[in-house]
Amino acid sequence: MTQEHLRWTGSASSDSIIYDHVVGVSYREKTLTGEQLNQLRAYYGMPKDSEIRLVKYQGDELAPLWGELWRPYQANGLGVLTPNAVPPCLDLGGEIVQLYELRVQRPDSPLYLQVRWHPSLGERISLCGLEHEHTKGDWNHARASLTLLKKLTRRGRPEWSGIFPSPELFIEAAKKGIRAIRAEGKHPSQERVADYLRSAHNVAGCEARSLRSWCSKTTYRNWQKLLSDTK
């Protein structure tokens, strides 16, 4: 299997394998012939006639799920649809994809993290691209890729799918609390804003550390910046 196969440069056919996880449907883009699909299945050890999905995440899709830290990153991989997937896998709007390969990286770095899975050999995670000239910053980005890889491939709830469905809604609620506490002539400490959210927004279990954690996943990145920007 050549690298060209992995870049999906095969001729067009009716076998669409591109998966758009945003709208939850397959669509025709670059497709492979039936013979090429069979070569792909054999190369990865996929079941015969399995339905292949190509998964692509860009930074603009990663950031709303797990925070602004991941906006410079991207993830590309492929797998097959199956109800009995094990990690590494993805839940794409109810469709479970058993990943056979996923690469996570920053486009501006020569290093990338790759996870490969085989039904007989299990999971293997590798740091790739070391043959290219790289910096300490590239190392740090590659290490961070491991965190993103685990977020993507281990089933669980995205960080903005619970109390606050998006960073913007958290910022809106936090700023409302800050203004309300200031209107009472008090300093909007994290503890007071947490109390406000518990009572006014029924955010059970909200504590000061919860605010710091949520804030770190927004464009503000820390509480003091959010506080100073709230007028």
C-alpha cells in the first residue's frame, strides 16, 4: 500500500468513503474504486465488505468541543462502522467507527502522533516525523497531541456538552454573574461568581475551580482576563 493510496487519490466511483461528522452523512468527494477499497481493507486487516469512513477534524471543529488550545491542530484517520468498537474509536452522531488509523498534528509542525489498530495486534501509538528537522516547540506540540488523541478516541462526553454547551454560553453566564456582584458593591471573586451560578443558573456543584477550568478552555484562557474584560 503506497502513501498515495492513503491520500485518497484513487479514481472516482460510487463507493463514497468520505464522512462528514458535522452533518452526520456521507457525501461524495474523492472516492476509491472497489478494487482499491479491497486493497485498503486487506492492508489494515479490516473485515471484508466493511463500510469505511474517512474522518477529518479541523481546528475550527476541535476548539468548540475541547477548548481553544486545540484550534491549531487537526486529526485525520479512517475506520469502519461497527456497533462493537473498542478504543481507539469515535462516536460520530450515533455511528460508531472503529479506527484503524488516526493522525493528530499541527500543520506547522513536522512531527505528528499516529495511532494504529489491528484486530489481532491491538493498539499502537507512535511519534512520527522525527527524521525531519524539528524544534523543542514541535516536541511540545506532539506531546499535546497525545492528550487530543485520547479525547477523540476514548468514548466520553465532550467538555462543552454538559452544563454549558459552548464556551460562549459559559462566558455569557460568567459575565452576567460578575456584573450582578459588582452591582451589589462587592468584588466578583471566583467563589462569589460560583455561588451566583449555583443559585441563579442552578449549576449544581459549581466551585471556583470549576470556573478556572471552564475559563481555561475559552479564548480568555484565564480568569483575570475574563474579569478585566467584563465591563
